[in-house]
Amino acid sequence: MKLHEYEAKEIFSKYGMPTPKGELATSPKQARDIATKLGVPVAIKAQVLVSGRGKAGGILFASSPMETEVITRRLLTTKVKATRVQSVLVEEKLNIKKELYFGITTDRSSQSYVVIASSEGGMDIEEVAAAMPEKIMRVLINPFYGFRSYHARQIARKLGYSANQLGDLTRIFIQLYRVAMDYDTELIEINPLVETIDGKFVVADARLLVDDNALYRHPEYKERLVQEETELSSRELEAQKSGLAYVSLDGNIGIIGNGAGLVMATLDVVQLHGGNPANFLDVGGGASADKMTSALDLVLSDPKVKVVFINILGGITRCDEVAKGILEAKKRVGFVKPMVIRLVGTNEEEGRRILTEAGIHVLDSMEEAAMRAVEMVKSGG
Amino acid sequence: MGVFVGKNTKAIVQGITGSQGSFHTRLMLDYGTKIVGGVTPGKGGTQVHGVPVYDTVGEAVKRHDANASIIFVPAPFAADSAFEAIEAGLKTLVIITERIPIRDAVEVMAYAKREGVVIIGPNTPGVIVPGECKLGIMPAHVFRSGVVGVASRSGTLTYEIASGLSAMGLGQATCVGLGGDPIVGLSFVDVLKRFGEDRQTRAVALIGEIGGNLEELAAEFVASEGFGKPVVAFVAGRTAPPGKRMGHAGAIIMGRAGTAQSKIEAFLEAGVRVAEKPSDVARILAKELGR
């Protein structure tokens, strides 16, 4: 789960890290008052959970309280990368000498956390890694003794700092590590970490992603996960409530399957045969008739969908349960859209019998079914 | 023979009294797996399908000389269970539980590595050596004993590909699920090393998906070390959009990293055959093995 910049900065500030003076505003008038109090110039930053916010016009500057009000009004009534702006952070404008990058994420191949630091902050770190790999420092954190001050000092030295600045940076790095551990982050970064012209360091922008699987340890955020995931479509939210893994795509063939890998492969095979999937939908292991019904409801109600392709390989999931779910959905919403069903595995015979008796044709091969679905779309259903 | 488990595996089930734990204990017993004990704190002294239940792993291990464990404990308590099993001296752990916090998984893996313990999972269907031992939740009927080693990041896709192999008369020496979480115990490279040494295994199928770089590292391993047995790979998620989690917590493309394209290219460069569709895996392997 992503936290907003202002929330991350509140946490950082609680941990004693230097953040710019500033406040959150939800109205133009409020923004103007904050600018008056802070003194100008100010930075006005849209609080949206999208990447590339700056380039998309979500960060602007004002040289008077009046201008702050005007800009805030504009930001609050427009969208940044299709996301409505609900609030802005009004902050003192920093006098930048240099922009650094510092972050902590996980390294899957070494099964540990990794610190990433760079003297090239201010842009997407993956772009830096691609263009100037020699500017990226990666330090694996040993899970037995953690990230310690000497590690932080080594990094600060390699970034070229000494004397007081070495101590200042070390403290920021260590505190960021504490936040990462205390908040169970899967990614936490300061980008840019600004060195001002008078030699101070300030957390100019912050990104913090809490590990969704650890949200039970952070009840304050758990509640919000469903409410505020602004990058999810309404259909994705509905799926989340029914416990289905769903991702909306651009095509017209609705896909339902069991198991993430199988569903991904189903999308691939559909595409290979010239079709375009409308979604990814994994009903998960051991799906009940009920879950199958909600999955079908979700896909059938999507106006993009012309044909539905159900691909079930019963393991823990039982084919008879799936068949019952399909019939239940048929009763409830009626089959307004053509369907292709591939059903094999545990209790396959019973599942087939249920569907065949209801006049629904069942196929055995995933590829044959994919081809059939693509043909059906091409012939206009 | 197969790897990771076999006829000599004597396993305990942690979380045996839960609905999943109890259900799969019965299926594993039916398959012939030696399940010698179960653990559920507070339920010691009871039985599940004739298997004695203990309060602690230590008691179960001492009484039955167990050497492996399969864990069905809910995510908030799973790391604790894994630590308990490692400390009790068990050397092979299958963690079925999904959605274990990253921080917990990192700690478990570090401890396991230090103690020389193999961790399969978390979020795995487990491991099966057909005809000998099933320590997992996979449907047994799709597997046949044979010469192909299968390593996979996905459950149902493994069943899909294994049943394709079985239908073509290509049985499996071992099928192991690495797990769908971001931090898992085994990498494709770890498994390749074991498959390389195993005499029963004559060919390998690697079933990857988007996210992370385990596939790229496997390709690098094959290219640099050479691998004396034919390897075929399939990578799911060619059509997955970036930044979206495709069902598995670990299946997400971050920026340019973790795309199916990058993995496929790495395999091809290493001389590993890449299957376009799941059914091609069996077809390519049959040809490689001269069937």
C-alpha cells in the first residue's frame, strides 16, 4: 500500500529526519494562508499516488500567496495522470545544490533487504540504473545484524561527503532504515534527498510502500487499503472485496481461471491466437461455487467483454463446484454473452455432466478453447 | 530417486488441525507419504487421521525421528513455526502458507541458509517425487514417475504442464514449486544444481513468470556452467501490464525489470529452448529425449 508524500514525511519527521517546512491544504484559501505563514517562494505539490508526478504537472511553484491560491485551485480541479487531486502539500522552496537518491527495497535473489544510493537523484532511479549503472550503489543488508552506522558512513563517504555532512547523512540513512523496519515497507525512498546551497540535507520527496501482507501489524492503514487505492478501477475494487485477484485490461475477451500462473498463461495464449484479453481474473485455489458466481458477475457486467473464456484446471478446486457456480450465475444474470469453457481435473466428469445437461459445451484443451474464443469474437459473437 | 523428498522422508504437519492441514494430511497419507506427526499448539494428545498431534515441534521430532515439515499455519504465525522447525533440526521445510510479510520471510531465509535447511515456498504447492513422496497440496493424479525435473513458480500451471508431460508418456522425477511470494527459499539455480546431480532426472522444465530475476539468473547459470541435460522454459505473463500484481504477490513488473520478454531473451541467449505455449513444453522435451 502506498502512502502519500505528506504521510511519509510526517513519519520521517517523527523519526527526526529533516523535511521541508510545509503543510497540507485541501482548499485554495488554506494554501494561500500556508504560503503567507511560510513566506514565499513555495512549492505546491499535488498529493496523488502516481509516479512521474512532476513531469505530469503535479508540482508547481508560486512566488506569492495569491499565486499559491490560483495554482492550488487549478490543481484541485484538474487531474494528474487521470487521478483527481484531493489535497496539495505547500512547502518552502528549497535552494538546491545537489540532488541525491537513497532507498531501501528487497532483493529477491539474495532474499534480503538492499540499500540503494546514488549521487544522481531527482529522476526515476530505474532510468539512472539504465543510463548510468556506475552511479548506483547497492548494499545488501545482512538480516542477522541489520544496517548499521558504519554501513551508512561508508555510503556517505562514497557519495563524497565528510566532516559534519558525513554525520548528518549517516543519521538520515539510519533513521530511514528504522522506518523501513518499523513500518514493514517493501519500498521506501528519498528522491531527491536535497543538499541545499548552505550544505544541509533535506528530504525533498518521499515514497513509502507498506508491504500489503504485513498490514495486519499496521491496523491504521489496513482499513484504508480498500477505500483509497486510487489506481484501482471500480471493478478492481469490487473484485478485491470478493477476494478475487482481478486486473482490468484493454481487450474484449473476459478471462476467468484458477491460479495466477495459469491465468497469466491463458492471457498469453489468447493473445498468441490473435485475441485481446479484457481482464486477468484468478478465482484462487479451492474456489467455491459462490466465488465462481461473483467472478462471472464481474466479467459479464464489463461492457468491453464480448466473449467469456473460463479456464479451470481442478486441483484443490473441484470442477463440480465450478460448474454449479456457472449455472448459478446463468440463473442470476442470464447468459447474454457467449462463453467458452475448458474444465479438467478433480471431479471433471461431474462438472461436465452438470454443464452439458444445461446445454453448455465444455472443451478439454486450453489452446483449443482459446482459439474458439478468438474465433467467436471475430465472427461477432 | 528425485530430489528434496523421497522414500526416506518422515514429515510432520504444522497446523495439522486446521481445515487445510487436516484435508491435505489425508491426501498425503493416501499417496503413501510418511506423515509421522502433527503440531498444533494446545491440541497436543489428540489425533488427526490417526496421526498423533503434539504441542511443539521438538516433541514430534524426538518421538518420531522426523526430518521434514510441511507448514499450513496462518501467515501471522508462519515465520514462528518455521523457526521452531529449523531449531528442532528439520532439514526440509515446505511452507504452503501465502502472504507472509517480507520482513518475516527475510529472517526465516537467513536462518535457514545458516543452518543448511532447504525451504520450499512460501506460497508453494510443495514438492512431489511421483510414486515416492508428496509433500504438498498438488493433485496427485496428474503426475507420473519418470525422468523430467520440473521447477515452477506457479501451482496450477505446473499441473497443466505436468499433465501434458504425463499424457505424452513423459513422467517426472521431481516437481517442485518455488512459490509465488516475492521472497522464497529456492531459486531456479538451486533447483538446477540438484537436478543436475540427480541420476533419475534426464531433462528439465522451468516454469517461470513475470517479476524478479530468478529466470535471468537461471539462464546465466546454464550459460556459464553449462548444464548437461536439456532444459526447456516457459514464462507466463507476456501480456501482463507493468505495475500490476498478477495474482501472485511476486508477479509484478517494476519499471523495466521483471518482464517476460527479458526472461525469454535471457533463456534464448543461454541456449535454453523457450516454449511459446504450455503444451509446447512436453512437445519440445519429447523431441529432446528422442521420444
